[in-house]
Amino acid sequence: MTTASPQQQLKKLANPTKAVGVARFFKTGKGEYGEGDVFLGIAVPQIRIVAKQCKDLSLKEIEKLLQSKIHEERLLGLIILVNQFKKADEDKQKQIFDLYLSNTKYINNWDLVDCSAEYIIGGYLVNRSKTILKKLAQSTSIWKKRIAIMATFQFIKQKQHEHTFIIAKILLKDDHDLIHKAVGWMLREVGKRISEAIEETFLQQHYQQMPRTMLRYAIERFEEKKRKKYLNGSI
């Protein structure tokens, strides 16, 4: 690992001009979901290179990154955590899982959730009780809710769809677009990776109550005639 701290390494890569556009993309304006977040303007591949150089960072140091006001530092911390989790023994995985859950308030944008939830939360729970996912899905936090549904991506990859459906049902009437997109995406993955017929067992029960964006994401891979029937409510 380089002698420069992770924070120093990121600072050297900062691009203030790019940071302005990135901040706008991640909705950091007043009243938006990323309000007040601070960006350095660093591309994700660059952050992944730094993560490899800092692969042995202690959990205490990673937690400092997770609690940073700077978005890329939080992202770096999560990428390091994911990389460590994949190589860790059961005890270390439990420590990482617990650290993640105790810092969900800082995992506060969709890219932070999407790069980490399936690997750490889903990865740890795949053969364990999944009760915590219901608690997260029933939270008032949009990010905890997105963590809950995105964690199920790991189960889908293991050909397990049941908890995707359970969490999707809890989130069916959520009012946030980022939840609509995530739920629709995971339902689509059930159809893609397991069975379109299994996906349709959920859709046929719930599609008429689903937000339009959620439904559109869920049926994106269907053939056009079937998509139109769902959109027209004529299934």
C-alpha cells in the first residue's frame, strides 16, 4: 500500500470542472435526494485503482472513509469493503456486514448502494435469515429501502427469487422514482436469470398497482406485444 493516505490519493485525482457536472447528475441541489453532497470529480475506474492500492486498510480506517462528507471517499470505502468481504472468512464477513449496517446513513446515493448492497448484505444473508431486509424495506429512508431490494440481486444470482418478491411487495406503493427503478430492475433480473414465467407470477398479481416506471423496468425484456398488454392493462 502506498504511503499516501486514501484521502490524499483521491485529492490528487480531483477534477473540479468535472465535479460540477457530477454533482448535478447526482441531484445535490436543494430539496433533491443528494442535497449537499460534495464531489471531487473522479471517475469510478480511478477510484477502483486506489481501492486496490488500499486493499488492506483496517475497518477503522474504512469507517472514516464511509463517514466522509466527500462522495468519492465514501465510494472508495465501500469498494474496499466489498473487495475485502469477497476474500474474508466468516468472522471477518460478519464484521464487515455489521459495519455496513451501522453506517447506512452514509450510504446515501444510488451508486453507493448499487456497488455494495448485493455483495455485502446479500452476500452475507444468502444462506441466513433475511429478516433484516424487511426492516430495511419498511424504513423511512430511501437508501435503506434501496439496500433491501438491491441486496436480493445476490439471491437472484443463486436462483432464489422468493425474497425479491417479498421486498418488492413491501415497496410496491413507495413514492420514490429511485425505488421504482430498483424494484423493476430486480424483477427484470428474476425474469432474465431465473425464469420469465416466474417473474410473471408476481407481475400478474401486482402489475395494475405498480408505478409506471417500476412496471416499465420490469417488462423491458419482454417481447413487444406482451409489453403493450401489460402497459395497457390487458393481460
